[in-house]
Amino acid sequence: MSTLAPLRLLREPWNASEGNQSNATAGGSGAWCQGLNIPNELFLTLGLVSLVENLLVVAAILKNRNLHSPTYYFICCLAVSDMLVSVSNLVETLFMLLMEHGVLVIHASIVRHMDNVIDMLICSSIVSSLSFLGVIAVDRYITIFYALRYHSIMTLQRAVVTIASVWLASTVSSTIFITYYRNNAILLCLIGFFLFMLVLMLVLYIHMFALARHHLCSISSQQKQPTIYRSSSLKGAITLTILLGVFFICWGPFFFHLILIVTCPTNPFCTCFFSYFNLFLILIICNSVVDPLIYVFRSQ
């Protein structure tokens, strides 16, 4: 991706001089360090698929009155966050294709403003997606461990306040990020936020799985049916693996990229890793495609 680039501010380290960057690139040159050329058509296709999927999720939740509850409102907001990634990706890719074919000619200053808007949309979607993933995990935790008090704990008013707070925080943080993107402290905050959400979801899902395993063990011992217990435990383990595995696979490389920008901006191996930035963006878009399958279609 050339002229316009999502999160172009993070594509290469800014805390290294141009000479050091060129030396690092030369030192790490090789076939495997040339990056991966991903056609714009692939970005466009994945963006369209993600947009349609998440639109269907939002439409289903809004149309079905049985789904008008805090849990499904959180899932709806997650779908909207994923749609931000899809919309920004579609707009950017369309503009790039039009500019590459000479159909559209835009002044450089306008391109920079468009870049900033697209970067803010993507940054906002990153923070909001991670936040709503955590909110959904907490909501499920309350559903399991405080089932009798769930409706008094997670009221509609509290759900609305939570949703509004997440969107407000996402907008403010994305604005701050775009404004002070050259400050390593901003990157460290984003990395810390990702690690915190990952640990939070790991702890909550493991605790929920342990409780489910304990209940299944009790039922199995009373009914003398260890086969049912084993199959149920296996199904729970597979679901947990999918939830956390897809999340880590899709988001991990991007945040590892951020860590390398802070820790080793001129190292040849880090420079090689930077060249695969477009692949990390594809993985993030794939997460937007897979999210509806995990958080909706695997849930009765």
C-alpha cells in the first residue's frame, strides 16, 4: 500500500535516523526481508465480507426484541467496532485504486488529512474492539458466577453507561495517539492496554472453564457417565482455545510490531519484521471477519 496507508504512522520506526534505518535495511536485506506484496483487491474483498457480516449481526440484534439485552448490546457494539475497520479499509482502498489508475487526482494536503481521519478511525476501532471484547468477557463472567443477581448488577442503565464510556475513551485516545504518535509513551500505553485485556480475558475464561469443568465433574460422578463429562469438557476446551487463539493470532503480530518499534528500531531482524506490516493489517481485518462467527454463531 503506497500513498494512503492505514496506520502509516506505525509502518516504520520514527525514533531512528534515516541513515540507521537504511543501514539496518541493507544489513537485513534478503528474499525473506522484502515483505509481502498484498494486492489492494484482497483488502477490498475482506473489507466487504467483514462489513456485510457485521451489518447482519447489528440488524439481527436490532430487529429481534428477544436480543434486546445488555449482553447482545455489547456484541452489537463489537460488530460496530469491526465495521469501523471495514469502512476505513474500504474507503482507503477505493481511493488508492482510483488514484493508481489516474481516475482521481487529489492534492497532497487533502491526502494527509484523509490519512489522519482514516488513522483515527482505525485507532478508535482498535481500542473499542479490545474494550468490548473485555466487556463481553466480564458480562459472561457475571452471568455464570452471579446468575441470580445478573439483572440487578448488569442493568440497562449501567450497560448504556459502559457503552458510552468505551466509545468516548476510544475517541479521545485515538485523537491523542494521532497527535502525539512520536512519543514512545503513547505506544507503551497501547501495548500495555492490549496486554491487560489479554490477561483479563485469559483469567476470566479460565476461571469460567474451571467452574464448568467442576459442575460437569459433579454431574458425571452422580450419574456415572464419565463419557459425557469428557466430551463436554473437550468441547469447552475447544471453544476456549478458539476464542483466545484467534484473538491472539490476529492481534498479536501487530502489537509485537509496536513493541519492536520501541525496543529495536534499527535492528536488522526488527526491520525485516516491519516489512510485513501489511500482513498484520490483513490479520486484523480477518479478526473482524471471524468475530461474528465466534461471538454470535457459537452462542445459542
